[in-house]
Amino acid sequence: MVAEIRAIIPKRKGLGLANHKAAIELGMDRFMGILEDDLNKVVGTWKKKPTFRIVRKRERGHFVIGIFTDDQRWKWIGEGTSPYIIRPKKAKALAFRSGYTPATAPNRFIARQAGRSGAFVLTKEVHHPGIKPRKFNEKLVKRNRPKFNQFMRDTVRSSDG
């Protein structure tokens, strides 16, 4: 799971509760589109974009939005990696440009165009320093929880009228 955001069901009695639950479900469906747009801000420039599944469910008195992906790159870049060695799989040597600008950076929740630069290098292996964690999941929740809470309050208030 990438992230989870919960909406608390109002504890009201009477005929209004069904309307509130329906309004919350509709509001959550709309907010799922906002989350999808936010995720696309991160992966918009990636050549191989991860596939996300955003679902709404009811769980123990809460409506929950869950965001899921099986994409290993999202995990590696989001959580970071330890240093590792890269070796050629089929060729005798690795060939690459010496400079690289990644599409994402720590403490940023927006993608930029990645790019290669510098002289070409041929080598038998590379000692990669590892990937600094981007903390996408934490940032996604931190950025969207206040918006989500306000969005849901406004949705429930509008269903009162």
C-alpha cells in the first residue's frame, strides 16, 4: 500500500445519516481524482510510469481511501536504497554518460525532466551510492490530509442543506 486516508462517519441519528454517508462516498470519489492528479505530478515525466490503484472502502466505522501499486521503482525511489553494485548482464561492459539529473529529488513532490550529460564512460561495474529516499508516501498523505479533511467537511455540510 502506498497511502491511506480516512474519513470519519458522522455519528448522527435520524434520516440525515444516510444522506451524509452518500455524500461522503461521493466526496471520496471526487477526492480520489485529486489524489490521482497529485501522483501524476510525481511520475509525470517518468519514462516508465507506475500504475496506481486508488480504492474507496468502508472499514470499522471509517471510509478509507487506499492507494496501491506493485511498482518496485516507486518503492526504491520513495524509500531509498543502500549502496549497490551494477554489472552488465549480457555485455562485457557498461556504457553510460557520466552525469545524470534524476526526475525527482528529496523534499520535492513534483517531477522534472530527467537528463543525461557529460562524457561517455565504459566500465565493468559501477558502485552506485544508493538512492536517497524521496518519501513519496509520507508527502502524499501530509499534503492531502488537510485538503481531504476540509473537502469532506464541506461535502457533509453541503448534504445538510
